[in-house]
Amino acid sequence: MAETLAALAHGFGVALAPINLLWGFVGVTLGTAVGVLPGVGPALTIAMLLPLTTKLEPVGAMIMFAGIYYGAMFGGSTTSILLNTPGESATIATTLEGNQMAKRGRAGPALATSAIGSFVAGTLATVALTLLAPQIVELALMFGPAEYFALMVLAFTTVAAVLGGSAARGLTSLSFGLALGLVGIDGQTGQARFAFGVPELLDGIDVVVLAVGLFAVGETLYMAAYTSRMPETLEKLAGSIWMSKRDWARSWKPWLRGTAIGFPFGTIPAGGAEIPTFLSYATERRLARERDEFGKGAIEGVAGPEAANNASSTGALVPLLTLGIPTSATAAIILSAFQQYGISPGPLLFQMQSDLVWGLIASLYIGNVILLILNLPLIGMWVKLLTIPRPLLYAGILVFATLGAYSLHQSAVDLAILYAFGLLGFAMRSFDIPVAPAIIGLILGPLAEVQFRRALAISEGDPTVFFRQPIAATVLAVAAAVVVVPFVLGLARRLKRA
Amino acid sequence: MRSRRSRQETAFAFAVVALGVGLAIGTALLPSEGGYSGIGPSFMPAMVSAGTIIVGAWLAFEALTGGWRNRSPEDPAARGEHAFLPAAFAWVSAGLLAQMALIGLAGFVLSSALLFACVARGFGSRRALRDAAIGLALALVVYFFFTRALSVNLPAGRLFGG
Amino acid sequence: MRTRVLAAVAALALAAGAAAAIDNLKILIPANPGGGWDQTGRQLAAAMQSAKLVGSVQFDNKGGAAGTIGLAQFVNASKGDPNALLVGGMVMVGGIHLNKSPVNLSMVTPIARLTSEYEVIVVPASSPHKTMADLVKAFRDNPGKVSWGGGSAGGTDHILAGLIAKAAGVDPAKVNYVAFKGGGEAIAAIIGGHVTAGISGVGEFAEHIKSGRMRALAVSSPAPIDGIPTLKAQGIDVELGNWRGVFAAPGITREQRDELVKLVKAATETPAWKATLEKLGWTPVFLAGDDFKAFLDQDTQRVASIIDSLGIKK
């Protein structure tokens, strides 16, 4: 422990060099800029900057990358909240309550809880990374396909909470998402499914395109058709742009729970930061005292997912630094950045390149602080975006939405797909069908399928594999409890009353 | 006489059933050999199509027995909205379709400016020239950020030899 | 060295005549930024620029479906353009066959094969299989019990597993292949002992072999790499390299093609390119023009027949 702290102190010495701080600022600024754009994420940005960074010192470059990573997460949340257009897949869950808060004039507190929650989660996760990385990674390695499948089942049962007011319509939306998840090449056999010979469909439906189509395009169509001629009565800025005492009281627990959910998910290669954000959302919805407020802008629904996505991105560094295993696209690019410098992550990294590792870890702490001090003052400016007249605001949203879809394959086919999702979103909105379950179906469906089939292939078709392995069995039992316990409790209450 | 809403709900429900049937047909065309796992590429589609047909039938049942449950008010005014405006819907759609058709030919900047102007028009703006100018400026900034700072290609437009 | 480059440039200028040959080179990369094709394209361009062989270079990343989306665009939009290059490789050959792509590599003009990345077969450190012979024996005894973890179905790793099966006298369709997306997932499954064996590019696993969490049993190269014996040396007559190369547009003249071959050849002789190969651990396997075309035809056949025998394609 003392050794770790001494190494960390040394790391701060490296990272706090003025030039490195400057790179940190550049990274956070750039990251926020690309996070705002759907379709352009931190992975792509860092990939494009790789050639430039060969001219930088490794520590400076790594600090900049960490800044881009964090900045992008925050930038993505900003557009999720203000414009209903998630810039990153990890911020889709934020859109659900965040944009509702913005609509009710509470964009300021939503952005603030997101920034502070990201800071809290990022810092706590970095502490966990500093102290426990080697132990955590051994645990993460015990997860194989059977365990992942059990996790997916748990995720499904937990997020059932976001199905909304009507079970029939919630399940309809879920089945849309699951159906869309079938599109593309089947990973285990290479068989194309429901791609209709369109090459752009072979890689499957991108979740950001679906989210942007359902939320941004669908919403724009709906607003134009049903509210564009209403006077702009919605109060755009109600109350303070800062968080009230009550907002703090309602936010801090979700921040901590979000961190606890996000960090472990980041350490396993099981599909990125989307799952923990939705899990956190569902958890907050279940636990919230003001449950009625969910769907109308509950701050817990922003605080939790925002903490979860930041904790998850830090969690991804655990297997990356200790074993050289990338668990996300961005982590994979950071790994190739390491290789450009001739540095190989892995168990030896901590000994051979301790300057770099501890400099990087210190820079994560610093990056979180930079993010906070850069973004809190900017909230006032961001919120002003909402005072742009409606015609121009929605026009701008659609320019960004189409840009994001187009840049996936540089192809107009993706614009057609986006428009089709916009029409679907419009129809769902008109029929009071919630859109969140469709997105969850698209994320979880393919993951559950692939892990299920992998587990069964390894066990040669023996389905008891899910119950023989202790971790998988435990997780499945928890999943069952999530469904059964509330049901039994409800039944008991009714019997008592009768 | 059944209400307009009830007829719409029934139609939607049958569309969902039709989607499920379509999935089932597509599934039948897929190979089902699953190798060692015993679960082939057609297993999941079969599950999803069955599920879709079931929820579609559920929606139809609700529609035919008093309508879907817990809907928002049918009268737009009660929802704080006005009646459906086909022209507004059409302007936004036209902008998206025009961009789709023109992005290769006219390039990202011009097609996005056009999209911008169409959407603004859909929201009731009457200042088409001003809107187009703002759209143009926004698209130019994005274009240069992408092509210069990120070196990600965006179409310059074949009209201009791009 | 330097004089040779200059000679190449001079030859190029001569061949190009008055019209300054390649002022503005366009490179289509049929993958998203960051991967092997992207690095190949960008590093090749950097090498050209380092020797002032070209003026500006414009990149276009168009990823997806094993490169076939990018290939389709190249075939359709670049016809007859003597200044356009496409990056591609063995993964694309497999993707075309697997996806029944309407476009294929016979529709573009092969310029040169540049590099090859060889594959390595590993087992978890805790595995009872100490040598390739152990693994092959277990595989022969009960093919289903040996699960092979690697990249996408029908990709290079899967093809190698099929070739090994064939050489070991086992029906390739009997390979219990578990496909993973991206390196991280596969690495975690192998190190965690969730699959029996793993297959991937040498570079992808090198660190884990060095750290002792994976045990390397064999490489698919003609010569041993980092002391790992070849498959051939262990009685399995298989050699497989994940090659990458560049192609030119369809419908260009023979002279235009020869010019591009010269340009690419000159680029591969620059110190910048050699440094890149060193850094990324790529083996140079330069093969140009008609020879490359002949190789390509042969490789297309081999890849197609092995994919068909894997029993995954309808």
C-alpha cells in the first residue's frame, strides 16, 4: 500500500508538469467536441490523432487520450440532455430522464449532476484501479460465455422496469429491438440474416443510429407535426441552473450506485458501457421514492447512468493495464497507441514503465478535475442552446443526427435507415409505445444470443453448463429473484388484505 | 361504430403480427444446423418471431376489448398539442430525403444546408434565405472540423469534382 | 538505397511524361480507422510522402462487412482513375466468398502484396497440452472437446483451424470453433481457460505469450517466430499468412498500372516503410503485378474451398 502511494505520488509529479496539463486540457476539450457528435466517438478521434502523437512524450499523449475519453463521455451526455440526441452509445440511458428534465427547464441541474457524477465516479473508479487492479482482473477472468449469458439474463430482468406503463406496448417495443438485433452477419456461422443483400446491413444495426433515429429524428417529426405551431410556452429555464439542496440529496446515492455498477462491467469484455448505464437507470427507477417522476425528468435517472458510464470507462483500463486486454473499442486504440511507443501493457508494465503507468493513473485523477472545472462554468453556456428558436434548434439537431449516421459507412444508405427509424419513432410516439425497450433489445439481444451459443458450443450442447458453474448459477438465481421476489411480495400483500 | 383510434390500434396490432410472420418466413429460409452448440442461426430469429406474434396478438386483443390500456388523451388539445399538420411533417421528411438523394452529388455542405432550411420551414419559419445561410455556416464548420482536424472524409460533392 | 529511390522517382517521372503523375493520390481504406488495413494505407502513404513520391494523399475510410462495402464503392466510383488505390487482403477474400458479395477482387487491378502477419496457436498456461502434438491428438480423439477461440467465423483464424483439421485428417466441419469479436474478448476467454486453444495473429498474442499466461504451440509461418516452432516442423503441413496489399481501379491501362506498381515498390524501399514493418511486426512479402495476380487467383481458390469445407456456409 505504502509503495503504491509512493508510486502514485511520483506519478502526480510526472503528470502535473505544465506541458502535460496542457495536453490534458487539449484532450478534454477535443473529447467534449467529438462527444457532442453522434457517430464520432473517442475511439475514432484517438485513432486519427495517433500519427500526431508520435511526436509527443508518451506520458503527455496518454494524458491527452485519457482527457479525450472522459471528455467524450461528458460531451455525449450534453447532447443527450439538451437535444435528445445521444452523442455516444454510453449516454443513451441519460437521454431518457435528462431530456425530460431539460424540457421542464431543469437542464442546468441535469448537466451539473452529470458533470459532478462523472467526476465522483471517475475518481472513485480510479481509486479502485489504483489499489485493486490485479485482484479485480483475476476475478474478471473467471467470467466465460456461460457467466456472460447469465449476466445478460440478469440485465434483461432488471431493465424490465423501463418497459413503461403498459406491458403489452413495452414488450412490443422490446420485440422491435430484438428483431433489429437479428439483422446482419451471425457471428458464430458467418450466415447473413435479414440483410436483404444490402452490404451496409451486414454488420448489423448500429445502436447509436437506432437511438438517434428514434429519439432525435422521430421526435423532430413529431414536434413538427403536433407542436410546431404552439406558442413556445415551455419554460426553458425554470429556477436556478445550479443544483438545489434537494438535487444533491437525490443525486449522491445514485452516483455511488452507478459507480458500483459501472466499474465491474468495464473490466469485462461483455459489450461496453451501455449495459451498466441501463442497469443503473433501472435500479434507480426501482429504488426511487418519487417513482412517478420517472419519465418526467427524475434527476436520479441522470445521476446514476452518468456515474455508471464514467466508472465503466475507467474500469476498462483495469484489464488493459494489467493484462493488455482491451475490453472496448477505445481501449483497443489506446492499446495500439502503447504499441506505437514500443510499450507493451501487461503484468510487467507496472515494473518496467512505472513512470508511464503511474503518470497515466495520476492523469486520470487530474483529467477528472479538469473535466469538472472546464465544464461546470460552461453549463450556463450550454443551457443557452435551448433558447435558440425552435425551427433553428431542430434543424441543427437533424444536421448532426444525419452526419452521425452518414459517417458510419460514408453511405447514403445509412441516411435511409435513419429516416426509417425516424418514422418508426414517430409512429411509436403517436401510439404511446416507449422507445427505450427497443434500444435495450437491440443491445442485449445479440449479446445474449452469442454468449448462449458460445457457452453451449464449449459444453458441446450440454445446457446444464449454466447451472454447474457457480458464478453463472448465482447470477441466474439473482435474476430469478429479481422477477419472483416483487411478485411474491405483491401476492402476500394482497392475501393479507383479503 | 368503433372509433378512429380503435381502428388505428387494431391496424397497428396487425402490423406487428405481420412483422412476426415476416420474421418467421425469413427464419424458415435460414439454416438451422448449430454445430456443437445445437443452436443454429435460426434459433434466435424463431424465438423473436414467436414473441412478436404473441405481443401483436395481445395488442389486437386489447384494441378489440376497449382499446389499448393507459393511452394518452386522444384529443391533441388535452395533450397540449395541436392537430396533426401534414405540411410540417412533409417539410421535415422532404429535407431528410433531399439530403439522402443529394449528399453524393451536391456534397455534405449544400445538402445539409438544404436539410436545415427544410426543417426550419417545417417548424414554421418563413425566412428561408436566413435559414439556409445559417445551415450553410453550420455545415461548413462541421465539414472543416471533420476533414481538417479529424481527417475523416465527408463528400465534397461530385458537382464540384469531389 | 537513396539512389535507388531516386532512380525509381526518375523512372516514374519519365513514365508519367508531362502530366505530373500523382499529385493527389486517393487511398480508399475499406475499414474504420485504427485497424491493420488503416495502418497499411496510412503508413504506405507516409512512406511515399517521406520520399516525395507523391504530393498530397487523400484517405477515405469506408468500413464494414470484411471490406466488401469499401470494395463495392471502389469498383463503382473509381473506374479508370489512375490515382486511386484500395487497401485489401486475405480477410477481404474470405469476406467476399462468405457474404456472396456481388463485387470481388477480380474486378479491380492488383498492384502489390505488401505484408503478411502470421498466425499463432496458443493454449492457456494451465492447459494439459504441452505441444502441438498433444493438442492434435486430443483433437483427433474427440474433435468436439477441443474448442478453438478466434476471430470472426470464416475469417483467417477459422480458416487456419480448418486447414489444421484437414492436415490432421479430421473433417474441417468438425472443428468446434468459437468466434469472438475483436481481440480482447478472445484473449480473455483464452487466458481465463474458457476455450481449449486460441488462434490469432502473432502480434495480438505476443505479450500474453511473453508474460506466460498463454503457451504458444505453433506458428503458421514458413520459419519459426520468436522461437515458436512452425506447424510444418511439427508434422502439420499448413502455412498461412494474413496478407495485406494494394489494388488499383478497374479499367486502367497497362502503363498506368505499371506506374502504380513502381510507385508502391519505391515506397516499400524507403526507410520509413522499413521502420514501420519493424515497429508493427509485419513480415514483408512484396509481390507485384502479374505475379500478385496469379497468387491472388490461387489464394481465392484455396480460401473458398476451405470455407466451404468448414460447414458454416449455406
